[in-house]
Amino acid sequence: MIEFLFELVGEFLLQLLVEALAELGLHSLGEPFRRPKNPWLAGLGYAIFGAIAGGITLWLLPDHLVRSEVLRKLNLLVTPLAAGGTMCLMGAWRARRGDDVLRIDRFAYGYVFALSLALVRYAFAH
């Protein structure tokens, strides 16, 4: 049971770290594109960025962090929800501080990014 918790926390921290790095990069790259965009197109973009990030994590960590197939499926459901929620909390924190808030700072976009990252890891990790 403790092993599962460590594996789940490891997957969550991996996705959160990658999302935080993506957010940092998007904040720096997003400045020229400040006008409102289509939310569906933005969602597709975050899904693509998440898949790319998943591929990069496969290069760094090619094995599943969660060993059991059942627990990997549970992880596929839980971890993106937790990562999206964390990004939402980070967005609220940024807004309170008066910082710029990007779309990834909202639950839905953070969830889409984390889900596509998790799907790539689920499908292609050893």
C-alpha cells in the first residue's frame, strides 16, 4: 500500500513539475500573443504540449512508475485531476498577487495538459 502511494505521488510530482515548467515557458512565450484566442484551439494546443511533454518524460523515465495495471488505470484518472486542481490553485494564487494568469492556470487546461501527458506515458512506457 505504501509502495502504491509513493508511485502515485511520484507520477503526480512528475506531471506537476512538467506542468510548472510548461507554465513558466508559456508565460515567457505568451507575451506577444495577449489577445483572446479560441478556447478550443487553446485546449488542443495544451493537449499537444502535454503529449510532447509526455514523450520527453518517457525519454527521461522510460518505465512506469506505477507497476500494477489496475493502479496505472486509476492513476490515469486521479493524477490529471490532481494536477489540474493544483494548476487552478496556482492560478488563484497568481491572481491574488496581481500576476498574469494564463489559460493553463485554470483547471480545464491544466487537466487537458496532464491527461495527454499521462496518456502518452500510459501507452508507451515499459
